[in-house]
Amino acid sequence: MIVSQDPIPADQDVRLRLELTTDVADKPFLEFPARSIWCHPDLEPSLHNTGFEILELTPEDARIIQKIIETFGFRDNEPTR
């Protein structure tokens, strides 16, 4: 998901660049094609949330994405403690 000031219409193909940190990869960034699949207003009225489908990744880049999810991801369905 990307948070932006402008809405990104669904079904728009884009090339995304994801800056990486050393705790998830030994390279500075990933670039990959993606397609917007939904866009909704954010709780902050001046922002929009857009969900993307990644269209193509190398196996190595897919492992990096999985590491990012494991390291920084959150689940809004987990019980609070």
C-alpha cells in the first residue's frame, strides 16, 4: 500500500522503487512493475491509500519482500495485549 496526496486509479500499471535498509537486504533498493488494484481516502482527508499487486519479482527480490513483511509488517487482526 502507498499513501499519497493524489489518488491513483485502479488498474494503472506503474514501476515502483522501494528503498531498502541493511537489516532486510544487502542492496539499496528494489524496482518492480506493479498494478494499482484499489484506492480509498485515508483517515487524513488530504491523503489517499492505494493497494498494489506486484506483477513480477525475481526469487531473490521475493525473499526480500517476505523479510520486509516479517520485520516491519503488522496485522490488524491480532489481539491486543
